Amino acid sequence: MYHAHYGMQRSAGLNGLIIVAAAPGGRDAEPFAYDGEHDVLLNDWWHNSTYEQATGLASVPIRWVGEPHSLLINGRGTFNCSAAVAGTCDATLSECAAPVFDVVPGKTYRFRIASLTSLSALNFEIEGHPMTVVEADGHYVKPFIVDSLSIYSGETYSVLIKADHQDPTRNYWLTSNVVSRQPGTPTGTAVLSYLGAPRGPPPTPPPAGRAWNDTMYRFQQSVATVAHPAHVEPPPPRADRTILLLNTQNKIDGRIKWALNNVSFTLPHTPYLVAMKNGLLGAFDQRPPPETYAHQTYDIYAVQKNPNTTTSNGLYRLRFGSVVDVVLQNANMLDANKSETHPWHLHGHDFWVLGYGIGRFDPAVHPATYNLRDPILKNTVAVHPYGWTALRFKADNPGVWAFHCHIEAHFFMGMGVVFEEGIERVAELPLEIMGCGKTKGGH
């Protein structure tokens, strides 16, 4: 997937898919067979501008972006036109019709499913057709069957379906529904159309999907996603460094923020790589963020007594080639009895997902439960409500890399960190990328 990372441009639709095919017969040849394939891009959509959304997030009191107005499948969705500005919405237009995915009875199809939602975790379903999960984030998984797929922003999956429904004379729904948040958005819909079936919507209502608060179903899918037996890439047996990150909702001067270890992330005006390669040390905070928190005493189920936090644009400097463990711990938000799912995405690397848990992570106990046998490699991973997720990666890609929640508003509000590794190995930067912050005398 590709998408913008400036402001909230991804929410405005600057995103898309790139399909990289495996070489037939090579080391990465697909360990499964199919007769045809379809690409599915899931998204959410607001009918107010991203500028308006960003302004609201920075306001006191906060004006939250709210639930999306529509869920999109390949750029199309439904919207109550009575809520739109007069003359701007016509649901009868052909380009507003649900996308159609054609299948031939008896054939097997690969569906490549990607989510670039700005806010929503989704439950994806193909009515009446079990799905065999075979790939996640570009890595083959040990196949397992689901009736619906949990997918978070930044994730990709491939599933296989058999077009063998007992009634191939009718069409079937593909649906996406919001989970992990109490939904206020209509179901996203598309149509699975059997060859010979009449064109048009299926005769049944669209499936409503899993209950939005069924955390255990989503958690169990996370645990079930492990490497394919023929494509296991064993992780290094131990880490050189461990960073524990407590994910909390906080306040700064009355503004609601997100923070890691009580530090809310802000981007500097001068890009990190430009600043570091040009010796502009005053361009960002040289003090690294905290690497841990009071994990033995912090009550993840309680509202913080002091919700105030600070900001920083400091980064973690990693020794090039070192092995790093990161453990993300989810906690209660500012409101009592409330914790959300957060999809965390690492730029520039894949990482091994070593384990998940519900409750407080204990560094003296839980590392012994890590999956070092067949962990899946991913670049985006969910941290479940009141849960923890442990991952491991090798700092072997020279540069400066963001690690952040893939919910657009959450990163905007400070839920992220940055890693630096091996910048001395980065070649001289082209002049064309200069022009921001201190490279042009800015601040």
C-alpha cells in the first residue's frame, strides 16, 4: 500500500495499492493455488474536510472527527443523501453502485484485502463463503479458516474462497463493518456475482458482521496468525535492547493527546534525516524518550489521577544491526472503563510478532511465553483493549523510521515514536529535498 503522511492527507484519499507478484518456482513461490484473483481496498470516508478535522482535534474542547459517514470498498460506499449539501449527492448515479466481483462456479479465488482506513477497525465478510487466510502483510501464514476477517488500518491479507455455494444462481454480499468502536456508520457493501446470476443486489440483507465489542474473536485471530511451516524465518533468539511503551490518553493545556510513557510525540519542522546529516542538532530534542514506565505498579484499568503529559520530538537511537524488542501496553483512556484497539505500523522494517496478551505485561514472566518457533513477520500489528503486544526487529535499515498508530487522528494527536539507525551509512542527500525548517532558516 502507499499513502500520504503529511497532515491528514491519507484521510482525504491519497492512497492506493501496489501488488508485487512472487516469482513462480522461486524461494518465495506461493504455497497455495487459485484460479483467479480480486483486489479489495477498504477505507472509511468523511464528507467534511481533513482541514476541518485537524482543526477540531487541536481545539479546546476537542472536536472529535466522529464516526465516518461511509465505509468504502474500492472507493465506493453508501451515504444518506438527505444529510448532504443540496445538489452534491445523487445515489442513483452508476458510479455510486456497489463494486461487483465476478466468479465462476467451482473455481477458487484469491482475494487480496487491504485496509487504509483512517479510524475504523473492520470486520470483513463474504456472505456464505468461508475464507482461508494464507498471507498477511506480504508473508505466508499457516492457513486457517474464518467466517469473517478482522482487519486493521495498515494491514493486508490474502484469503482463498471456493465459489461453490449451493445456490450459484444468486449474488452474495461482501461487507465491511466497524468493530472495536461502537459503530455509527452504514455497512460497506460490494457484490460477489456468480457467472450466469442476474445482475443486481443479493436477495438477503447485508451481513451485520461480528459484534463490535467481541474482542476475543479479534484476539484469537491475532494469535492464530503464524508463519507458514515452509516459510518460517526464525527470529534472533534474544534481543539486545527492550523498549516498553505504555500507551495512554492524556491532556496538554486542556487539549486531549495520546502519549507513550507520558510523552506525546510531535514532528519537528526539519526532517530528522536532513537535520542529522547536516549537523542541525537544534532541529529536534536531543534527549531520547523514556524506554520504560512503572510497569510493576501502573494500573492499566484505572483512569489516571494526573492525566497531564509533555511533548517531545526526540527519538530512539538504535545501534546498527542490533536486535530490538518493543512491547506495547494498552491502558485505560480518560473515560472510565474504556480502552481501544490500536494498529501499530513500523516504517522501513518487518518485525516478528512474538506474542499477545490481555492485561498487564510483566517483563519477568511474559517473555518466556514468546513464540520463537514460527512467529509471523508483519509491518502492522494490533494492540487490543487492555492488552499488550510484543514484537522484535533487527535495526539493519539505515535511516530514520516512524513507528506509530495507523489511526490517522491518533498519530496526529501524538501516538508515535521514531527510531534512528545507521544514518552514517546513508549517502549524501540530494539538494532537492532541502527546504523545510532550519535548512531554509526556518524554525
